[in-house]
Amino acid sequence: MSEHAPVGTLEGWTRSPFTGGGLTYDVYRRGSGPGVVLIPEIPGITPEVLGLAEHLVLSGFTVAVPSPFGTPGRPASAGYTVGTVARLCVASEFRAFAVGASRPITGFLRALAADLADRTPGNGAGVIGMCFTGGFALATAVDGSVTAAVASQPAAPFPVSRRHRADPTMSPAEFDQVAERAARGDVCALGLRFSHDGSVPAERFRTLSDRLGDAFRVIEIDSGPGNPGGFSRAAHSVLTSEVRERPGHPARQARDEVVAFLRERLDPDGVADR
């Protein structure tokens, strides 16, 4: 058992550029089985993000990790994080403050998910977004290749007003398409947040739940005073830095639920176990 978050390295990952939606980024790939696109959180592909990626590989998935910002493998620090945020705030492909926006980065992610689905067994591809990229995972579900989307602590657009807090992280047209696919059972989504995480407003999840209904399931972990998991009020990264490898740990349980959700949606016939 460890009192530190799981970490990984770039060893064993294959890097190659991928172009989609008019954008080109390096993508790190590894594993076998159904495909999952893991979009890194701020400040980039940190050791903790790689720890989650390696866990997914060991769980039987082919994982593709794009690198749209940051330095792959570099540990997070206050200065590194602030510098990355500053760059993202002015980058046109991310539109960090825009309400009801279609973000160019999602075109790249849809193309990557479609490519991964074509190359791997199972029922389409899954996409996991975290923090700044959390909502990007939902926006990729416009594409028919995406059958499972995981929005972990979706923090964009940054919640600077009531409209920003309730924003579903995509444009109205994209939201309509995702809702239509969800109503047909073509895609399901999972949302995760800590209860006292001010950067991930509960209003955002209510907007998504009201429209997507049972196709959107929320996992909320208690981070209030005296919570059983011992989380601080500043707890944020559900699937990475807050995970501890000990039985019964709430963030580890949330990670287990994400893996089970992906298996259910992407591998209903047990392809990865054959």
C-alpha cells in the first residue's frame, strides 16, 4: 500500500505524430484490447497521468495519450502549472473562457478516437478527459466511433460567472448531437468530481444530467470537512494525484468504476479477455 499517487514513465510507449481536425500533436500509444484516448490534465503528461495510463493498459486497453500541451514526462510544479495555464488561456484551439463554444481541439480528438476505434477490437472507443480537458471528452461523443466518455473534474470553461458554471463544455449543436446519441443508447458518459471542488461547479453536472438523463452518471467524492477519505477541500484530480493504492480508498474506487464502465461499453463480449 502506498501513500502516494501511482506514477509511470514514458518507457514502453510508442510516440508518433497524428493529424486531425487541422491540428497535429504527438500521441503516445501502448497496450492491446479496446481503445481508450486519455487526454492529459494540466500541466501535461505528468508521471501521475502516465500512472493512470499504465493502469488502463494493465486493465486490458489500448491507450492513446495525445500531448497537446506541456512536456511529456515532466513532473508537475506550481511554476510549470501556472505557465501552462497562461498559454492555454490565450490558445485559440482551446477557447478556455468561451461559453457555448465549439473548440478546435475536439476535432483533433474525434479524429484520434475514430482512428483508434478502427485499429482496435471492441465496440468503438472510449475517451477520458481530466481537469481542463474533462469536457473535451464529452464533445468527442459527437463522433459515432465514441461509445464511452469520461469527464473527470471538467474545469473548462473556467467558472468565472453563472453562465460559465452551468456551461456543458460544448456548443449547443454539439450538445444536441450528443443528447441524440445518448437517447439512442449509442453513447454513455461518466462524470467525476470532488464535492467541494470550486473549479468544477455542480451546476455543470446538473446541466448535463438534465439533458442526458440516465446516459450520464455522476460519481461525487466527499471532500468536505471530516470526510472519510481524508481529502482536503482543495482535492481536484480524481483519477490521478488523489488516488492511493489501498483497498477502500474513494478515489481508487472511482478509478475502478471508470475501468468497469469502459469494459461494459467497449468490451461487452469480453474481447480483451480472449
